[in-house]
Amino acid sequence: MMTQRDLVLEYFAGFRTSDHPRILATLTDDVEWVIHGHRTTRGKTEFDGEIENPGFTGSPALDVQRVFEDGPVVVTTGEGRGVSVEHGPFRFAFNDLFTFRDGRIARVDSYVVPLA
């Protein structure tokens, strides 16, 4: 059985390859993803539409640098790289807070900061 930490690392591995089934398998059916300052998605269908957002090309490079766990919450920090359709390559720092319910991710709070 996967730990919460393992499930979060599986989630990131799925994003690195845009593997929809791999990512969706880590989530509850009613998952909520809050990308603070940008948008909120609710449910697996909406979440699935954000995995490969049309505003970006390719899969992101994600370097998870720290993982903290406390009860039903796992917090990660890291840096990433992506390619925006409109602006080209970019770097960013991220902090994701994962809240678990019944062994799956029920909520993701994402904070993303562009890097120069």
C-alpha cells in the first residue's frame, strides 16, 4: 500500500510525463485544485482538463525539493520549467499542499511564483 508521500511523488511523476491515468488514480472523484490567484477546478473531469492545459506545450520539468507530512496533509516545495504557448520557456517555484481523504488526494492548493 502506498503512503501519502508515495502518492504525492506518483502524482508528480505523472505530471512530468503528462500521464493522465497515473495522475487521476491518485485523486478522489470530487478533488478540488486551487491554483491560488489563477483558478479552481472541481472534480476529476475538470482536473483532467488542466493536466495538459492548452496554454502550455509539452510536460513540465518538476524538481521536488522538500516534502513535509503532518496527518492528512503533505506539503511540497520545488522548482519547475515549462513552455507557455504565448511567452515561451519559463521557470517557476512552487509550493503544493495536498490534503488526503480515504487514501487519496482530495484537495491540492498550489502556489506558483515565476522566476527570472
